[in-house]
Amino acid sequence: MKCNKCPMYHYWNNESDRGEECAIFGDGWDSPFQYEDKDGTTVGCYLDRHFIEKADAERDEYYAAMAESMMRGEQDG
């Protein structure tokens, strides 16, 4: 699956749940920007690689800011 190589793709499989999702499209897998193989499985999207890299960087910045905020909160408390 091409999405496996994408930084926006997330897969989980644990004791109580399993699934996959795209950080841009969610877990619906029915966006017109996604494409399927002959079996109907979503295998990628038509989004430009640069847009994906930008969205990934923005997500990383968001998580870093959230972690920084949590660390400040622990130090203040």
C-alpha cells in the first residue's frame, strides 16, 4: 500500500481495536483525492508530495508545542 510510506498514514492494531487512518482525510477512505487498486483498496492519493510534507511539518510543530506546554505545566505545578 502506497499510503504505508506516507507520513500522514497511521495504522494501529492492539488488544481492543485495529484500524488505519490518514491525518489529512481521516478514516473514511472515500475522498475523491484518494485512489484505489483493482480490488477497491485505497492505495494512495493525488495530493502533491510537498503539500503532504508541509502538513506533516505543521503536525510536528503542533505536537512539539503541545509537549512544551505540558512540560511547562508540570514545572509550574
